[in-house]
Amino acid sequence: MSECIFCKIIEGEIPAERVYEDEDVVAFLDANPLAEGHTLVVPREHVERVSDLDPDLAGRYFRPVPEIAGAVQEAVGADGATMAWNEGSAAGQEVPHAHLHIVPRWDSDRHGPIHALFQAQGEVEVDEAGLAQSVRAELQAARA
């Protein structure tokens, strides 16, 4: 039996308010919401990180996201939503099962854009050409 809380929700061992499910994906309201309607979208298959998804599963996982995001926003009368994955503990991932956060947003909520998370750091100096070359090399190696 898995110790993963999301796997237990998927298997029905832990109750959750499910808003969507199909053969590959389950979406449910977050038990500790950041805003009314905060929803998590998880693959049924236990995969720790989004970057661990195989391409076929990734396509099936992402397919219902626009529909779910739109329904959540409409249901709570939101002006928009912030959607994010926390990839690994350094990014704040608390449950080691890939999951998308859909957090409804309102013009009046004053939380700002996702860029506000990093404003305190100031300017980040990056060798863009060198970094882009490294990313391209990693992508090429992953496809080989």
C-alpha cells in the first residue's frame, strides 16, 4: 500500500471533494486552499515530478487542464487563475506526486503575479546563450 496521500485519495482511501476524473487524471479541491476553489490536478499514476512524466502520459494529463481551470474559475466567479507546479522540495513541493495547483484569482486580491515571488532577489545575472545551449544539450540527450 502506498504511503502517498494523493495515491490514497485516488484509490478512495482518503476522502476528497473530486471535481473531475478520467482514466488518467483526478482533480480535487485542495484541503488547505490558498483561495476558494483551489484545485489540484494529479495523474492517477504515481509520478513524483512533472518532469518524470512520459510524453504519452503528459499529453493525457495536460489535456483536461483547460476545461478544469475554466470550470473552477466560473464556479467561484474568479477573474483569472494562477496555475503552477512545484517541482521538487526546493520549489516547495510537499507531496511527492506530480500535481498542478489551480488557484482562482480576483482583481482585488492584491497577491500580484507569480513574478512577485522572486522580486526580493533583485536582478539575476545569467549567461543566456550559454544557458540556452546547455538546455538544448539536455533536451537532445533526453531524446537520444
